[in-house]
Amino acid sequence: MQKIKSLMARQGLKSPQESMADLSPVENLRIPSKEELRELREQPIDPQAEQEIIDSIEEVYFSTDSFDMVQHELEKLPPELNLQELEEYRDKLKRQQAAVSKKVADLILEKQPSYVKELERVTALQTNLQLAAVICTNARRQLSVAKEGFTEASLGLLANQRRRQLLTGLLKSLRTIKTLQRTDVRLSEMLEEEDYPGAIQLCLECQKAASTFKHYSCISELNSKLQDTLEQIEEQLDVALSKTCKHFDVSHYTKVQLAYTLLGKTQTAMDQLHMHFTQAIHNTVFQVVLGYVELCAGNADTKFQKMQYKDLCTHITLDSYIPCLTDLCKALWEVMLSYHRTMQWHEEHDKQDASPTDEAAAAESDESVVDRSYVKKKLEHGLTRIWQDVQLKVKAYILGTDMSNFKYDDFIVVLDVISRLMQVGEEFCGSKSEVLQESIKRQSVNYFKNYHRARLEELRMFLENETWELCPVKSNFNIAQLHEFKFMGQCRSPSVSPSRQAASSTGPAPEQLSLFQQYLQEGNPFEMPAEHREEETEDVLASNGYESDELEKSVYQDYDSDSDVPEELKQDFVDEQTGDVPLKSVSRETIRSKKKSDYNLNKTNAPILTNTTLNVIRLVGKYMQMMNILKPIAFDVIHCVSQLFDYYLYAVYTFFGRNDMYESSGLGLISSRLRTTLNRIQESLIDMEALGENAGVHGPAEDRKEKVPSPHLSQMVVLTNSGTLYGLAQRVVATESLVFLAEQFESLQSHLDTMMPAAKKPFLQQFYSQTVSTASELRKPIYWIVAAKAIDYEQMLLLMAGVKWDIREIMSQHNVYVDVLLKEFEQFNKRLGDVSRHVRIPLPVSNVLWEHCIRLANRTLVEGYANVKKCSNEGRALMQLDFQQFLMKLEKLTDLRPIPDKEFVETYIKAYYLTENDMEQFIKNHREYSMKQLANLVNVCLGSHINKKARQKLLAAIDDIDRPKR
């Protein structure tokens, strides 16, 4: 369209009315006449051909309005002109011009109606503008008339009114000035009443009024005085703010905050508040510690007041340490509680301010939102800072005194207080109190090493003075009844102190309140009520060692009569093997059958333990209590707990189980696991050099410091008297007390496991699997010594040697040595019954004793049979008769089934009948027999069914078996 207009402009086309001649410049081009245009329109031209002509026009003609077509055509002329070519080119341009002109004319004719219509609208607009000009002229003329008639007449009235207003304002100003002169007195009254918001409001209003009337000379002096008063108010306000750090009062703090808000210094107030809290912590702890130091120093000079806090802490005496620590924590609690309540106050007011009631409140909230955001961040950041200051102050106090000589109960109180303080810190700001934990860990490790060393020495003294008498406890005795284990029944987290648990355990609490919720209004978590410190009585000991008078009487009655069974046991007999209680009472026959191997029917099934065992259990409880309060040293404590058990186990083994005949017996009395455990204890815990004369020469002193000398059995304990079965009562008490101790350790394993750091748990598992579980294995070596001495096996060998075995007829009567051996067993059974009158012999113990005795007897029988020089088939049958007689009588004495080593004897007797090949296989398969026994078997068989050549072959086979052992 732009190109068409440009073309029209160049060709100078006019409108039909010729009234808009100046709209387009006239170019020096020939304008086609109407006739030409008509001819062009009338001339029939194919539209397609016409379009092709237009398309053939060069692009440059349509480029810009400033294009010079004449110059362009002249530049295109060749250097040598050809008339015919020029005319042809001219005709081509004419045809192009005619096509364009026709196209333009068609477009003009097509748009002519719109042009005419628009021209009519322009004409109508011109008429309206002329009418508006006439109206404006008339209005101006009338305004001039009104000005001359009205304004000049009203000037006098307006002047008087203005004068009146000025005088009224002056009167108001004079009254305000008079009021300002009297505000000084009112401000002083408000400050005395601590009405800081009111005083600031009044002072600011006065300042505003004074600035309004500063042009009066009497006001300038008043303005400076008000400024001084405002500064004085700010100073008093700062003092009032500092008071909230120790004792928070809602109304007081509300006034202070409102006053700072009026001053527009909310953020400054928060900065000042944190400074005051820091100062309050320092001043509080210094005054508390200083008070105790001066009190303990007596009439000393005032040099302590000039000391640094850290140095002052080193002057606290041991007696005043715990009271001072408690008061210190109480004072710090007050400061932290004030901070907590300060945060609560701001949270509540933020909720109120966050819900504006109208648009005005919303409009002013921009600045207050910034203030609230700043205050919130400052308070949250301040939590950590405040707690860090508290930790550092308490750390200096903790490390200022050497606690290694504290009593255990006192040290537990210190841990309790610090644990409570750490709980406060966790609730206060979610801190894990690393500073406090590290400081108390240092003191605890130091204290615990000394404490444990002393306890081990004490345990050695107890063991060396222990007579291994039964400590009478009730049948329902449980370690949970001891004071030292009370903490376990309260199911608390390690950070909660025992005093709090005692308080919380009295009533069910559906939801555990935090310390800040409990003590928000009154009280202090570090106040220890007197009733919580009082010792409760332990009801674990039985009267005279027996549960009742009936039981005590029953001890002195005949063991074989029914009257020795208490009524309680007749009514409610407990099977020791299953632990089941029958629904019906047990018959007397059943009780009689139990007497053969259960020697405790005249006693209740009270635990077997000694005073030393009880002492070790109490020590374990104390150690666990310390570990429960202070987890970081859990591994050190558990390691020491394991040493207590190790030392007790080693002592019992040393006193009652060490014997050189173990290896020669071939019974495998000490398992490889037990042997490894005993060797480990001896290497790691027992100071063997202390037994020698040159104890100070050998080994590093530091290593020996961690070890304890091996204990010695008390001279009061006699283990060589056959009448007491070689101290069987003491052996039972010692061994079974160790087993009982192991059972208690087993029951504590889950609790210890929760305390143990994950990385150290393998140590605990190994301790239980390698040491605790081996306690019952000590029964074999300890009771074997009794079994080896209780029966006269040598006499039996002599009697067997006097028997003639190469008889030629089958005997129906057994030999005398069998009756002698059975008599020995009956005597042994009676002695067991005598011992059981003093000490309950549990079923596992009696089983082990009988097993050892029978096993030794059977091996003695085999040894006796192996000493035979000549033996016939009838003699071998007599051996079987003797052994069957022995078994038949023995089964009436004991309930132990199957009879131990029964096959050991029977197999050896039957081996006499084996052929040469079977005998060779027998020798290879039965390594349990000695070389002497096997060789004798071969020698006795010579002549009957084995020849000399076979004998040599069999003896060589025996020698081959024996060679690797040499």
C-alpha cells in the first residue's frame, strides 16, 4: 500500500473535488488525461497479462520514495546507443507505466466512496469547533462581570475572619506552652511508678509540641531539658531491662518492650538484652562461687574478689563442691528460664500482631514485621550463645577440682546434676552439650580409673578373706531389689537424673512434660528433695538363712524321713530340671525318688551366693549407674565390669579348680574355650610379677598398674578334710555363686548392649560368648577333685588284682571288689546328704559329681581289667557279671541316666572275643583306651584265638598309634 501511495504522489493524482490539492507533491511527470484513462480502462487487457507486466518491473522501483528513476534509466544506457533498441525499451516502459496507472486508477475508483464520506465528517467537525469558540467567549465575559461585582465586596469579611483564626491559634499555643512547663513534674512521677511507656509517650508528645513552637524563645530551653529527660528514661529503661534476666515478670517486661517500641528502638533493645543475659551469667556464677570460697576460707582477706572466675573455682573445697555446684546450676537455671519466658512472650505477641484487625494495622505492619523478624532471629541465635556461656562456666567449675578422691555417691550426685543440666540444654536449644560432655568425661575417666583400681584391690581383699559360706538371701532374691539397680526399673533415658525418675515414677504421666513446662512458674529442677536422698531398706536377706521357722526346724530332722520335707514343698514342689510347678501336690514316693540326686529338699531354692558375690553385684550396679548417666565412658565402664567378672572367675578357678592331674586324666575337664579365657585373664589382668621377690624389676610400671595380684585362698578354708568331702560345701558355694553371677550378667546383657557404642559392641559380644558363658564349665574341674578323692580307687585296683580271672567254670557270684566299690558310693551318697544340710546342692552339681565319680570308677575298672595277666572266657564272663552287678546297684543310688562311660567298660570286656582282623580294626578305632590297656588286651588273648604272629602285628599297630604322641 505504501508503494501505491508513493506512486500516486509521483504521478500527481488529484481528488475529484480538487480541494485537497496540497496533500501530495506534484512530480514533473506527465499525468494521463481522463480520456487516456478512459481508453486505458476501455482497452481490453487480460488481467493475467497485465499482472505479468507489473511483475516485470524492476524491484528497485519499489524500494524507497527517494529513488531517482530518471538517473537510474540513464545509467543503464549502453555507451553506444541504438535507436531501435531505445524505442523498443521506451515502449516497454510505457506499457509498464500504463499497467501501473490502470492499476492505480482502479484502486482510486474503488476507494472513492470512503473518501467522500470522510470529507463530510471533517466538514461537520469544523462547524462544531466554531460553535464551541463562541460559547467560550460568552463564558469569559460573564466571569469578568462576576469578579468585579463579588470578590471586591467580600475582601473585608475574609480579612476579619483570618485575623480571628490567628488569634484563636495563638491562644491554643499559649495554653500548650503552659502545659509543657508543667510536664517535668509528671514525668518524674511516672518514672517512679515505672510507667515507662507513659513517660516516653508524654515526653515524645512534649518534644513534638516543642518543635512546633520552637519559634518561641521560651521553648528552646524546654526542648533541651526534654531531651535530657528522654535520655534519662532510656538509662532507667536499660536498668529495668537487665532485671528481667534473672527474674522474668510478664507485666514488667511488657512495659519495657512497649517503651522501646515507642522509642523505635526494638532492635537496639534486643541487642542490649543479650548483653545483659551474658553479663547476668558471668555475675551470677562468680557471686555463687565467691560466696562458697569466702565461706570456706573463713576470715580471709578480700583477695578472692579480684580473682578470675576460673582461678576462683580451684579454691572450692571437697565438702562444699556439691552444694556449690547445685546452687550454681540453680542460678543458671533461673537465667535460662528467664530467657525461655522472654522467647515465649515474643512468640505470643507475634501471633497477636500477625493478625491485624483493620487496614490501618496492615499498613503500619511493614516496619513492625522487620522488627519482629529481627527479634525472632536474634532470640533464636541467642539460645546457642547463652547455652555456650553456661557450658563454659560450668566446665571451668568442673575442671577446677580433682574429683578422683570423691566418694562414689558424691560423684554420682555430680553426674546426676550435670546430666540434669545437659537435659536442660537439650530442651533449651537442642544442644548435645559437647563442652559439658567432654569435661565431665575427662573427670569421669580419671575418677573411674582410680575408683576401679581401688575396687579391684578391695575385691582381692574380700576374696582372700572369704570363707565361702552361704550368704542367706530370700528365695525370690533379684538384683533389681538392690539399691544399685533401682535406676533400671524406671526406664529412663540416660540424660534423665535419678532424682527426677523417683519423682516421676510415683504417678503415671500420659505425656512427659519438659523441665521448662514443669518448673515454668515455680520450683527448680536442681532442688533435691530430702526424701529422695533417704536410703530405703533392702529386704533381701532371709532370717537365719531360712525363709521360715518351719524350714529352720526341718534342717535338724532326719533326712530319710518324710518330715524333712516342708509343707510348702509338699504342696508346691518345683522340678529343677523344668522349672514347672505341678497343679497337684507331689506324692511322698515322688519326693523320695528325687532324693537320690537332688540334695536341696530341706532348703528353699534360694540363690547360692557369698558376701563377695553380693559385693561384686553391687559394684556392677554402681558401674552401670555411672555408665547410664554418662554414655561417653560406657565402653570404659563395661571393660571394667568385665574385669570384675574375670577376676572373680579366675579366683574361683585358682582356689578350687587348679590341679596338675587334669591333663593325665584324659577326661577333657577344661575346654579349649575355658583354657583360652583363663590364659587371657592371667595375661591381661593378673600381676604375676607381684608374687615374685623382684617384683619391682620386671615389666613397665604403667602396665603393672592396670593389673592385680593373684588372690590367695583364706587359711580358714580347709579343702583336705575327707569328712567334708574335701571342702565340697565351700566349692559348691564358690562355683554356684560364680554361675549365679554369670546368670545376672546374662540378664543385664540387653541393657549393656544399648549403652555400648556401636563400634565397641563386638567386645561385649565376645565377653559374653568367651567368658560369661564359660562360668558353668568350671564345675567339671572343681568337682572332679572331690570325685577323685571321695572314692578310694587305688584300693579297688588292689582288690581287682587279687581276683583270679583264668577260671574254667562260669561263676554266679560277683567279686568282693564290687561290693566294696558300691559301699564307697553309698558312703559318698551319705556324705553328700550331710553336706546338703548346710549348703543346697543343685541338681546340675550333684549330676556332675556323680558323673565324675562313675566315670572314674569305670575307668578304674578298665584299668583293673587291663592289669590282668591271664583270663579265660569264663573269667571275661565274670567281669561282665561284676560290671552288671555294679550297674544294677548303682542305678538305685543315682537318677543319672545314661550311666557315664558304661560303653567304655562293656566295649573293653567284649573286645576279648574279637578275631585278629576285628581286633586290629578295634585298635585303630578306639583311641580312648591307653596303649597299656590295648597291649594287655592283645597279650591276654594270646593263645586263645590269637597266635604270636598276629600278636606281633597287633602290638606293632598299637605302637604306630602311639608314635605320633611321643
